Amino acid sequence: MRLLITAGPTREHIDPVRFLSNCSTGKMGFAIAEAALAAGHEVELVAGPVALTPPASAHYTPVISARDMLAAVMEYLPTVDAVIMTAAVADWRPAEVAQDKLKKHTMEPVIKLVPNPDILSEIKKVKTNQFIVGFAAETRNALEYAKDKLERKGLDMIVANDVSQPGAGFAVDTNIVSFVTQQGIEHFPLMSKREVGAKIISYIESKLS
Ligand code: PMT
């Protein structure tokens, strides 16, 4: 299989030296990429700004903003069998990006935001037969919100992680996930992100074989 995996945060600039972003480190997406490569698959890895070294045998596309990530995803989508969106894409960006560093005494203490494109919703509009996996990072009612996202974003599976649980979510090497599909929900115990990656890859293999 050829897999498109997104990872990390996006960065939405306010001026050349300031931006809005989030706590994603890319560990979850890179671990899935490693598991996919170990299982003999080809990987397109598209990642926002992270401090990790991509696996040597992945084809790696570093991006900055949500709109950069959308462009890369749309480029690779027709060439892949499945997409796994672990990236924590910023939902909003500043309406204007200053060309020069803003000065404290001249700037308004308010930043006007505009919505970013939703990458999974854009995939839904143009996809053919690719298997699409989203992630849901929640701090409460994780399964309820995950089921809603499964429907709304037209996904084959969503991997829910309650990022308020110790050992789960952002920046750690482990995760606690549930696979939510139209067929039901499967819960997993605390595992390494690499083990979570292997479970996701086996699941996709079982559906596409
Ligand atoms: O990178 P790590 O430090 O290892 O952390 C891993 C993680 C917590 C980031 C990861 O496990 C995770 O949960 N990723 C999804 C984070 C997220 O943005 O969730 P969300 O519930 O806001 O978004 C739902 C889905 O829509 C996600 O698949 C996301 O990639 C996608 N999305 C979101 C916004 C947007 N504009 N476009 C999108 O496609």
C-alpha cells in the first residue's frame, strides 16, 4: 500500500517572528510512518514544524501552515491507498500577516482570526476509493465527539484519544486510543505510539486486502 500520513502541528504566522500553534510534536504520526514502513508499505509523510528526524525511507514533505498542508495532501491524495491524519491542524489563522515584526506600541492587543480550511472535509469532496483515518483529540466526551467527526468528515475510521489522560495524547511516547468506525468501537490499553501505529496499519490492511 501507499500511505499518506500527516503529523505535527501547523503554524499560523502573525508576523515573521510570532505564530499561533499547538502542542503536537509529530511523535504519533512519525510512529505510524515507522510502523507502516516496517510492514513493507510506502509512506508519504507530510509534517508541520517538528524536531524529529523523519524515517529515511519515507518520502518527506515539511510544511508550515494548514494551507501548506492542504496543498501537499491534495497533491499526494490521488497516488495513495489510505490517508492517516494525525496532524493537529490549526482551525484558525490570523486574518492578516504583518510583513515586519509588529511593535508593541503600534499593534492592537487583539488578533482577528479567520477559519482555516478543514483538510479532511476537502479530502471528502475529491476522494475516490482511499481509506481515510482521522484522529480526534479531546479533553472530555472523547467518544461522543469522535462519532460526530466520523460522520461529519466522511471518515472510514477515527482514532479517539483523550488527551487529558496521563500517558495519552500530545508529546508523550505512549497513547490510549479507541478505534471508532461505523461497525463499532474498539478500546485499547496504554501502548507505545509505535504499537498504536502497528494496530492502525493492520486494521487498514485488513480492510484493503
Ligand atoms: O504529535 P504528538 O505530540 O504525538 O500528539 C499526537 C496528537 C495528540 C496530535 C494526535 O494523537 C491527535 O490526536 N491528532 C489529531 C489532533 C486534532 O487536531 O484533532 P481534532 O479533533 O482537532 O481534529 C480532528 C481531525 O480533523 C484530525 O484528524 C485533524 O487532522 C483533522 N483536521 C483538523 C482541523 C483542520 N483544519 N483540518 C483537519 O483535517
